[in-house]
Amino acid sequence: MTPTEWVTNLLATTARAGTVHFTSSSVTTSRSSAFAGRTVGSGDVDFRSRDVRATQVVHQTQFTSGPSGLSHPMRTATRIDVIGVGESVYQSFAPSGLTTLPWAKMSWHRDPSQDLGLASAGIASAPLDELGGTQRVVGVRALGATTVGGVATTRYEVSTAPVCTPRQGAGRQRHGSTLLDTVGPSYVWVDSQGRLVQIVGSERVSGHPPPALQQQSPSMALAYPVTTTDTLRLSGFGAAVPRIRTPAILRLPSSSSFAVTLRLTCKS
């Protein structure tokens, strides 16, 4: 079995559970507080109907300017609720602790078969994205038995490589930038029935941004390296979950929507 087949089989076995509850987190660290933050979330997936419900709270630092012109850091928390039904995505958000705003239907389409149905469900899909998309799985290595949340599992290291290999020095020649983006490896915990219990992925951006961006936003020069660690944990396989329904949405008298399809093309 190839590494790619191993991942495909893992996700298919997990989905055969029918339903699952999940918790997720994304933690970003940086020398600049403007680029650091933390997001936590939870929700349910119904693999039978291929629908998802998720809630996440984004904690970050925003800078506000007073009459003196000086910027002052302010910690904020924003709650975002997401429902995915079929190919449709609905969102409602508001500052954490306040009543959420009416639901709105988003203009993009969701792929219910992608990322265990978690596509377009916020940070929950982030570690799964690292096993596909712009990355390809090149290796799987068993690291031994361990326990996650009281569940006996086997831990694996999953190595990936970019689908498109950047040309040496391309960034510096084109933009005066030395930024380097490093993804993974990912770590995966699998239970005795071959189901995904936990996955942890990471991405690190180091170096220096283009001079033009540094002039526009001086804080960018102090930001790097920026490291993001994404964690997804699954539990309650096969347990009953509340039916996920299309919410009542806010209809505007005049609105428009569009969909965008992206295709990855590598150029040498």
C-alpha cells in the first residue's frame, strides 16, 4: 500500500462510522503579537448525509488608533458558527459572548467528500488539508502505541512534499523576498479499528517578506518566523447527533453571488 493509499483508506474507514464529534484548535506563534492568535472549535459530522455543524472562537490581537495616532493592542474574541449541507455553506458570527447575527448563505461551494466532510468548516479541516491539496503524501512511519483521551491508538508520522517544487531562488528574484514555507510532518493517531482519532499538523514561515510589504506594514518585518500548529480530535464514533438542518437565512433585497474554482498548475 502506497502512502497516499494509506491515507485514503484511513479516511474512508473513519467515515464508515456514520457520525463523529470533533474538537479542533489552531495556535499561531510569532515575535509580533499582531500575527499570533488562537482558535478553538467543536462540532459534529454526519457522514451519512455528508453534513457538518461547527462552532469556533477566534482569539487574536487587533490594533486600534486613538486621537494621538498611536496604535494600541486589543485582545478580541469572535465566534463563528458554520453549517454545511450538501454543497452549501452557511455562517453566523459575532463578538464572543454576544448574540450571534442572522445566518447568511456563503457564495462558495463546499465539497462534502473533502476532508471528512469538514471542508469549509473552518480550522477543523486545516490539518487534513496538509495531507492533500498543495501537498502530497510521501511516507508513513509507525511510532508505537499510545493513548489519546483514554483510547488506545497507534501513532504515525506522515511525511509530505509540495506538489509543486519551487525553483531555487525564485522568491528572491521576483519579489526581493526570502520567505520559506515549511509544512509538516503531520502526526496521526489511529485506533484499533483503523479510524482517525487525532491529527496534528504544522506550518512554519520563516525569512523576510518583500521590502514593499515591510514599508507598507512595518510589523511584518518583526513577525517571522510564524508557526501554526493545527489539531483535530475525533470521538463518539457512530453516536447519535442532532439532525443538521439548513438554517433560516438573512435575505437581502439586492445581492449577488459567485463561485470560484481553483486548479493547481505547476510550472517549471
